[in-house]
Amino acid sequence: MDKRIFFTGIGILAVGITISLYLNANVPVGKPEMTEEETLKLYQDEATYTSLSTLFQIIAGLGFFILLISLGLKRKQKGGTGKPITQKPAET
């Protein structure tokens, strides 16, 4: 497991979830007796918030994917076995 990739995945996942939750908590709400212009602005704001929320959910998914990849990586072994030794055949 590579720690840099692991913590990068956790960071991206945390940012994606945090911003997505923030956007879902602050969705614009309509009120009764709105004018047509206010209704149009409300629909545009709702579409913007939905698009941004979807984007940050995708970013959170990417962070989760990077996290899973980091768990599957094998650490490099220091001082491994080295090159295999091949011997020349004996000349007779």
C-alpha cells in the first residue's frame, strides 16, 4: 500500500462528500406567489445546484476508487533477491 496514494484518495473522498453535503443542504427553495422571473431563476439555481452536487459525487467516487487502488498496490521490496545468476556451461 502506497501511503501517498492512500491519503490522496481519502482527501479527495472527503472533499467530494463534504461539498456534496453542503450543496444538498443549501438547495434554493421556492415561496408562494413568485413571479415568473423568480420562478425561472429558481429553476436555474436548482439545476446549477443539482449539477454541482452530481459533479462532487463523481469526485467522491473517484477518491474512493483511488483509495481502493492504493489498498491493492504492493509495496516495493528493498534489497530484493537481485538478478538471477546464470552459469556458463562447462567447456570440455
